[in-house]
Amino acid sequence: MDIRRAQAQDRAVVLALINAIDPDDYIPYCWDEWVADYENGIPLVAWFDGSLLGLAHVQFLSQRVAWLQALRVAPTARRLGVGTALTEACLRSAARARRHIARLLIDIDNRASLSLTAKAGFTQIAEWLRLEKSLVASPSAPLMRSPLPEHLPQLVKLARQHGLDLWHTDWQTYDLDIEALQVSLRKGSLQVLADKPTATMLDIVYDEDDQEYKTYNPVGDPGATLELLQAMEQAAYQQGLPRVAVLLAADSPFVPHLQQLGYEFARVQTADGKYIKDGVTIWEYDLTTLLAAETN
Ligand SMILES: CC(C)(COP(=O)(O)OP(=O)(O)OC[C@H]1O[C@@H](n2cnc3c(N)ncnc32)[C@H](O)[C@@H]1OP(=O)(O)O)[C@@H](O)C(=O)NCCC(=O)NCCS
């Protein structure tokens, strides 16, 4: 099997494979950008005997963290070690690019990927459960807006005071620092209360597939945070979205507050027919050893 950086000429075969696995996949929207970008990431393809067996992408989130995503293996080539080989190639690529940590997200019910990732040596560092709320009316709510750049240090401090060291925005999990908040600020997803801009913050992303606003890990003064969540609900309602969702740790102090506001745990059916609480898991791999090997 030959695993190498994807080139423009792989495009048609890659898109056909993605479409065969899942016609609604997000990867086609990103693929051309990933292939053209030699600075911020590495798209990989695995070929054997003229057939594309799989693909994956490493994105550099910062000087320290690499994000692994878009692992896909052709249905006819599964359970042969292709996913594992692509994951290992991603880790080597990240180490070669001098990143220290590789991180990735897996849906809580994706047993194949969870098992592969654990066997590949990753450690689970977070599990965030999904609470959702159907919107039936527009609550009156305070105004939210993007913070000013000078508010960011105080918002980082606030998050640290509450023990939050991961920042999840735009489907990726950054180290929580000013650089990560700047990413959210640039995308317009970082929101604060207009009248209390440093009391709390949320990264609010519009999820086109799920037709909802989604946010992760509320942090800060509970009263202010609930106000900001209500502002999110109002914005969603005004856009005609049927629902909002919050993902957070099971032991977060916000869980009972959210339930009081009418949020409920979402559930998902696993391959063996059981229903479990829906959510995502975040995994990390320490690249120190690989980094040393790549340097020597
Ligand atoms: C998940 C996926 C990438 C696995 O690729 P793969 O090439 O079949 O994986 P590997 O052969 O390297 O499997 C390694 C280990 O993962 C686990 N695994 C893989 N597929 C599994 C399955 N269907 N059920 C349970 N465990 C599975 C096993 O522990 C396996 O080791 P084993 O075969 O020795 O038991 C592939 O199923 C896929 O493309 N799925 C759809 C897309 C997806 O979910 N991507 C991951 C997004 S986070």
C-alpha cells in the first residue's frame, strides 16, 4: 500500500469514494482547499494496485496541535489495517511538521473508529454529551455580540478559572488560548453578552446539516451564561431554526441549569440496537517520541 500526500489528479477518485461512503459528507466542500494548502495541513491518500483504499487529513491548529480528520476507508477494504495505517501516517506527518500533540473527535456511537483510535495509542481526554432543545417560541433575551479583541485575555482567564483548557470551534478542538479565541472571533462564532462582555462566552456555530445552532462547554457566571444561551435560542428562532444544542461534560454544573431551561439529553441508537446518550469524544496522542524519531 502506498500512502502519500494527495494531489490534484486524485480528486475525481477521492470524491467518488467519499460519495460512495456518504453522499452527505462534508469532505467534498474542503478537499480542493486541503490539496492546495501546503502550509496548514496535509491530505493523505492510500492506494494499492491502482485502487484508492482510503484518505485522511491532518490540519495544523497551532504550532503545538495537529487535528486529524476525514479518515475514510473504502467499504471493500475495511478491517485490513488501512484505517490504522492512515492514522499512523497522519501521526508521522504531524511529527515531521514538529507538532507535539495530535487530537481528533469521534462520535460517541462510532464503535469502529473508537476501537481503532484506542488501539492506535490515543487517550480519550473528553466526552461531551449533547443536550438539545426544540424551539417553539421566541423568548425575550438580552443581546449578544462578538467581543472586542481587548476582551480576549480576560475571557481566557475566565475559562482557566473554571478549569476549561480546551476550546471547540468549527468542529475542531484547540488548546484554549488567545490564538484559539481569535480563530472564533475571525469566524464570527465567538459571542458574549452585549452588556457584560467578559462575564461569559460561547462559540456558536450554525450546523447546516442539523439545521441548528450548536455550542460547546459553557463557561462563566451561571446567570450570565444562561442569558447568553437564551440569546442564542432567540437568534436561532428568528432564523427559523427548529432547535439548538449544547455539548458538555456529563458532570458540568450547567447540566441541571440547562434541563431547567427545557434542554434534554439526545439519544442515539448504537449498532447493537441500544440507545445511549448522544455526544462526541475527544482523543489525544502525544507525539514526543515520534517527534524525536523524525528529528534524528
Ligand atoms: C472507521 C474506519 C476508518 C476503520 O477503517 P479500517 O481500515 O476498517 O480499520 P482497521 O482495519 O485499521 O481496524 C483497526 C481496528 O479498528 C477496529 N474496527 C475497525 N472496524 C470495526 C468495526 N466495523 N467494528 C468494530 N471494530 C472495528 C478494530 O478494533 C480493528 O482491529 P481488528 O480488525 O484487529 O479487530 C472505517 O470503518 C470507515 O471508513 N468508516 C466510515 C467513516 C468513519 O467513521 N471514519 C472515522 C470518523 S472519526
